[in-house]
Amino acid sequence: MQFDPMRPIWLQVMGEIETSIVTGVRAPGEKLPGGRDLAMLYGINPNTAARVYQELEKAGLCETRRGMGTFVTGDAQRITELRIELARQAVQEFMVKIDSLGVSKEEAVKMISEME
Amino acid sequence: MLESRELTKSFGSVVAVDHVSLKLEAGHVYAMLGPNGSGKTTWMKMAAGLIKPTSGQILYEERPVGVESRRHIAYMSTEPYFYNWMTIRDVGRYYEDFFEDFSMERYKELIGRMELREDMKTRTLSSGMMAKLKIAVTLARDAKVYMLDEPFNGIDLLARDEIRTCILQFASEDKILLLSSHLVEEMEAVADRAIFIKQGHLEEIVDLETMRTEYGISMADRYRQIYGHEEVTSNV
Amino acid sequence: MFKLMKYEFRKTQATKLILLAIIAIAEIAFLIGLYGNYDMTAGLSIVALVFLSFLGVFVVGLESITILHRDMNTRQSYMLFMTPNSSYKILGAKVLECGLSILLAGAFVFALGALDITLAVAREQGLNSLWEMIQNFLSHITINGRQLEIDAPILAATFLNILTSWIMTIVSAYLAVVISAALLNGKKFNGLISFVLFLLLNWGAAKLLGLIPDTMSSVATLLVYVAVELVLSAIMYVVTAEIMERKLSV
């Protein structure tokens, strides 16, 4: 994975995992790689990897079971919320881009509805 | 903990390391950065006990480095240093003879991952292969401190990923990793702290994720800020 | 310590094998001379064997010094100084390996000589000329101006003295090399100064040995020499190791 070195790396890895949860690449209740394995998988510092799980846990997206590892949340409601959060983020990024091009929100909505 | 206090080394009139005080703590991967000749290698060699300081101290677990600390500090120098009669197998045996924390099994595994063979003569290795061998034999030790001087030097792009993985595999909460490189980008994600050395002085130590969060800049950006006005000859 | 010695031996093994090969050639020449009734060949090869054993001791010592020089002044130094071994051990392994090599080589040459003489005795006709050659050769060796009388204690003491005096020479060379690498590194005339130092150390040692009164029997005198040489070697060894431990940067 190619990182943007100007943004916190834990945030970028977290984003990746969130996307994989929403898209179903990682199923609810699925076991996630251990901290060290995550670090090796993404080529990141182990402390960064630990931070990723801390933040995912804080966001209610995964849970650590003592002695067993870290698992994707089984809470379908939470995953649905996440889907909406991520979609909002995408829309927001889109809006910023559209705005910088001098296109109004209404025009943009029209364009979207005309798209196949 | 590996700590230097007002550590200074001069060679004749040249001051290579100039009153550097810094502490390295277990559980972190440090990137030691600075152009060639800024004193990184000299600092590491003093920590390895190969070079004696002109003044100041270098302490491992509160005691001056020496014979005892060499049991726990694995140092990899930039230059090749094996005896010219050695094969890759002989290099492993040498380490096995002298380091209690060396694992032949782990060495063999690393040699395989680096696509080297045990019967190869060190004398005939290409610079890239030699670089891999040095890393393999150093990481085959279960040391408390690893100091790797320019681990990515002479290593092609694909093998760099493998080396990064190996390094990360052996990083853990009770270990210190210190990597120097002028290939700053290679270390962005691996390191969590950066030590900037400028003309023998300690410029600063930063926590990289904090820096990214607070200032939105990368390690390479900070590198350019610090050394930008110097002629950047080393950032190849 | 044993492991360090093993690698010290590995560094010198090529030279030692070459020396052994040359000695083997001389020995074969002797055997051919002996059994082919070529007295001249047998005699010359015996002289060659004696000469070679002295040369061998010299070469082994010289190589040990150049290796130490390389072990302090090239990248190769990391191999020794990254290991958790004190300078005392690193240096000690070198001295012991060198001393042991000379001792073993001496024992080997002695055994070979004994074998050759036995063989020569067995072939009576060869004996007379050979014995003359040996006596002729030995008559050129004198100790303290006295003609050497050949008997076992004297031979043993002489051999011991050669060993210890040569070890002392080597240790003094070690000291000079280490001073050059640790204290004078980068200074002008570094090599010259350390060479002069080496000469001075040996001159001093010779002066000291010269003070030993010559009133005892040859064997006793030789044994006093041996003792003095060992003490001087030990002192220089400690000084050298201390300098390495405190000052040497490789």
C-alpha cells in the first residue's frame, strides 16, 4: 500500500480496514491479523499498527478479546452506520473538488442524476 | 535504554559528533537522518563500542558500552567486514560461535528469503547480495538493540520490501531499532521517531505521527526543512 | 577463548600449510638421498630442514604481526571488536595461537629430526656423513660465546628459550602495532615511530637479559632467560591490552 506521508499513517490504514469492513472483504466477526502481522502486512511501524486497532476499537468497529486477538464487530447496525459515514466522507471530498471547479451544488446534483 | 550524554568524537581537527545527548527507548523504531558526513555512522560505532568517544558518555542500561553491551547490541556497519575466506555458511558459524542470541535456524530462513545460498563465497558477492547478507546475519540475532547503518543501500526496490518486512518482524516492545538511511522515503512508515543530525549536532527528535497530525508534514518534508539550504547531495 | 584461537588459526592456516609442504619436500629429498646413497643430497636436505624450521618460526611470527595490524586497521577489525570479547581475550588468543603454533611446529620438527636420525642409523653407511654434517652445523651455533655441547637438557632449554624470546619479540611488536593504531593514528611518521619503538623495546629487553650473570651452568642461564622473557612478555601483553581496551578505535 502506498501512503501519503503527510497524513498520519494510522489514519490511512484505519481507512483501508474500514473500507474492507463495509465492502464485506472482512466479514463481521472475522479475526483480524495480530498487531505485528498487521505491521508487516502494511510495512508500518508496530506502534502505528497498535494505534490502528486502538482507534478501530474506540470507533466500535472491532473488539479485542483477551488472549484471542482482534475481531471485526458483529454489530450489523454499526457497520451500516460506518457505510453512511464513509459515504458522507466521499461526498464531502467530492463537494470540495466540485466547489474548487466553480460548479454549484445544484448543477452537480443534476450531473449525478443524469449519469448512467 | 541506549543513551548518549554530551557525546563527542573528533578526528584530528574534524568534530564528527558534537555534544550529542539523546535517549533511545525500547519499543521504538528510530530513523537516524542526516546527509553523509553528519555523524550518524560515528555515533553508531561509538554505541557499538568500536570507536571510543573523545569526551562524553554512551550508556546501555545505565552502564558505559563495552564487552557486556555487545552481547545485546547488534550492529550492522555500512561496509562489508567479513573475512575474505568465508562462505555465507562460515559467516553464520562465526556469529553462532560468538553471540549467544544468534539463531542458526533464523539465519538459514533469512538467507533463503534474501535469495542467498550458504555455499556462496562472501568475496564474490555483489554489493546488493553483501548488503542482504549483512542484514540477515544481524537480524538472526535476538538482540535488544539493532543498529543498522544504511540497510537499504545497494538493495533493489523489490528486495527493500522484503527487508522492511524482516526488520518489522523483529521489532517489538522490548527492543530498540535504530536505522540510518539517506533513502528517507523508505523509512517513513517503518520508523515512528526520527533523529535529525546536522553537522555532528543533534537537531531534533520527533514523533512522526504527531508531526503528521499537528503539522501535516512528512519526515521527508521535515528533512528538507532542516537540510534544505545545504547542498542536497546525499538524497539520491 | 578457544573459539577466538580457532579463527586466529584459520587466518594463518594457508601459510602454515605452505611451510609444511616445503618441509615435506625437503624430507622427501632427504629420504631419496638416504636410500639412494646420494650423501650430498641427504646432507643438504638435512641442512635445509634445520634452516626451514628456523625460517618457519620466523614466518609464523611475522605473519601473526601483520594479521594483528590488519585486525586493527581495516574493516576486518569489526569481526573481532563487535564480539563480546575483551581486548585481553582477543590479544591473548593471538599470543596463545602463535606460541602454540611455534611449539607444535618445534615438536614436529624435533620428531621429524629424530625419525630421520633413526632412519640414518638404520642405514649405517649413511650415518657417518650425516653425523658429520650435524656436528658441523651445530659447531656454528654458540651461546654466550661458548661452544654448544649437545645434550638433551641443553637442547630442551635452548628450544624453550627460542620459543620465549620469539614470543617476547612478537608481543613487543604487538605493543608497537597497537600504540600505532590506538595512540598515533593519523599522526605523521606513525609507522616509523612504532617501528623505532619496537626496536627500543627489544634493545631494552636485550640489555636487561645482558645483566644476567654468566656464572651458572648453560641450562640454568637459559632458564633464567626464559623466565625473564616470560615476565617481560606478560608486562607488555597487559600494557597492550589496556591500551586497546581504553583507547583503540577501529
